[in-house]
Amino acid sequence: MTKKKSTATRRAEQTAAAERAAAIRKEQERKEKRRRTLVIGGAIAAVLALILLAGYAVQSARDTTGEAGAVPSGVVDEYAVPRGQESAPVTVTVYEDFMCPFCGDFEQASEPMLQEYVDSGDVQVHYRVLSFLDGASDGADYSTRAMNALGVVLDTAGPDVATAFHDLLFRNQPAEGTSGPSDDELIAYAVEAGASEDAVSGPIRDRQFEQWVLNATDDASQDDVSSTPTVMVDGEVIEFRTIDELLANTDAAIQEGLGS
Amino acid sequence: MHWIGVVARLVVGGVWLAAGLLKIPDPTENVRAVRAYQLLPESIVPAVGHALPILEILVGLCLLAGVLVRANAVLSVVLLVAFVIGISSALARGLSIECGCFGGGGGPAVNAAAKYPWELARDAGLLLLSGWLVWRPRTPYAVDNVLFPEDGDEDADEPTETLIRTTE
């Protein structure tokens, strides 16, 4: 009886041992597989991280924002072209892109009013030109070329000629999406405004102030200017929905600035 | 149900790849687009603007090829949630900025706010598909199937084999 019982027990024990061995083997296989998964997955993740780092380095190197560049003489606040006397009590800062249609509308609508304030010595206008619409000139980078030209005219002929050139460009504003005036045409406008052809043609063609244009555009975005036109009166952004509203609110803010 | 995963990989991966590639030409604009949301501190804005397109391309390629699907789907979810937060907060704060999702976004935007709902809906759809891939990363025609073969004894209908196995 005991012998028979012990055989059964032994058999049961053998089965249990075999099951345990199988379980251990399976566990080892599972562990091995997990190790393999981690090694392969980790290796791929490491390669991807390296590619990400390399790509990041390339993109950073291609972005020259903030690098030092030639700055036109005569600018105010590093990036602005002034109209009017510095002694004026109120400063109106206009952020605009030569390609932006609403900026053209604003220029047309605001010119008589602002000119009056400028002439009476009450306001100095700071034109903060940007070049974020380069993509909207059929590959011709009109915004950058026009703003560079403005810098060249300011640099060589002073603020009065530069503001006249600025007005000319807006009066002859190209439709958004077209290539806009060529370098030759920009030079012709500069001469019409009163600049010397010999002085401006080289720097306009060579984009002497291109880095300044880039830095100015980045600086405006750091000022939270994400649309043009943006108008500030003594640093306060003027809210608006329509150009008429922008004009009226600008006028009111100037009056308030003069009253205080 | 396997085809859902393949479609999800192709759609989400394709969108990431396109979004990344379209941003590559103008790193300066990418930085301005990130900045326009006015959410991140200026100290990290340029880094995000420069790294994001590369990250998007990598996530896109990995999902298309089926490499580390679960990890990349998790990344996809994280990025999409960040974008949804960005766009909703722009909407809530009344900012009128371009999404910048597929390049651009560094410039003035006309009627930008009118596009927010559509952008949010698109991101929600992509989020759903990415979530599916986090849940079911095993799909046919994926490199993962070669790199990390499934256990033979597992039910083929339940592709629960995961890339990073949790402790059982």
C-alpha cells in the first residue's frame, strides 16, 4: 500500500518538477525576450535621439536671428525709421509690412491725420517695418528687399527722404502674392524720393541690411506683434476691428497723450 | 480590426511628416510661430521652434514604417495635446494668430480665429487615431513585427504584445 502510494506520489512529484522546469524555462525565455526588446528598442530610440539632436543643430545654425549686422545710421530704437521731431511729446509706433494690404489701407487713411500731428510737432511716428510676408511675394522676398531699401535710403539720405520713400512704396503697393517691384524699380523709387542713385543701388542690390531686417522682424514678434498693422501710442497697443476704428482710436490716444 | 491600426499609422504618420517637412525651409518663421502663442518662456522658444519640425518628421517616419509604434504614438498624443492647449488658449485669449501647424504662422493672420475650430477638430481626430495606436500598437506591415516578433502562443486576435512590457 505504502509502496503503491509512494509511486503515485513520485509520479506526481515528477510531473510537478517538469512543470516547474517548464515554467522556469518559459520565464527565462520571457526575460530574454524582454531584454532583447529593451536592447533593440533602446538602440533605435538612441539613434532617433541623435538624429533629432543633429537636425536641431542644423535648424539652429540656419537661423541667423540675433546675429550682429550692419544697422542703418539714423534709426531710432534700433529698428524704427522716424518721421517728425524727436522732441514731440507723443510717439506713434506703426508696425507694418510693405506687402500687407491692411497696412496700405491704414497708410492711405492715416496719412493726412498723422502728417498734421507731425507738422505741429506733437507726434513723432516710428515706422517699425517687418518682413514676415516674404512668403507672399511669389518667391521674390519683396518684404525683405523693400525694408532693406528703406534702411539704405535712411542710411544714405536721412529720415525725410526715407519717409518719402516709405510713402511712395505704399502708394505703389503691389498686390499680395505678386513678386512686387524689382530692385531696379526700388532704386528708381528711392531716386524719386530724393536719394542718390549711386549711393543706394549697390546696397539695395546686395541687401546690405538684410540681417537688420531679420532682427527687426524677430524683435517685433518678441514685442508680441503678431499681426500688421499694429499701432502703439506711447507704447500702448491700439485695439481695433476695422481700419476706421484704428484711425479713430489712434487719434483719441494721441489726444489723450497730448492732454496729459 | 488590424486595418484600423494601419490606417491610423498612415494618416497620423503622413500628417506629421508633411507638417514637419513644410516647416523645414524657414527656421526663423518657426520660432516666431511658437512665440506668437505667448505661452512658452522666451528662453526656450527658439529651441522649440528649431526642434519641433525634426521631431515631427521623425514621429511621422516611425509611424509610417511601424517603428516603435507605441512610443511614437505616445509622443504623437503628447504633441497633439500640447497643440490643442495652445490653440484653445489662443481662442480663449482672443489672440488672432496663425496655427503654424504646417509651416507659416510667423506673420499676420487674417481671420485666423475663424480657423481655430477646424484646427481643433483636426487635432481631435488625430488624437483619436494616435490613442488607438497607443492601445493597439501591433499592426500589419510594420517593422516592429520583424524586430519584436510576437509570442507564438498568443492569440492573433489580441495583439496585446506591447513594446515596453509592463511587469506581470
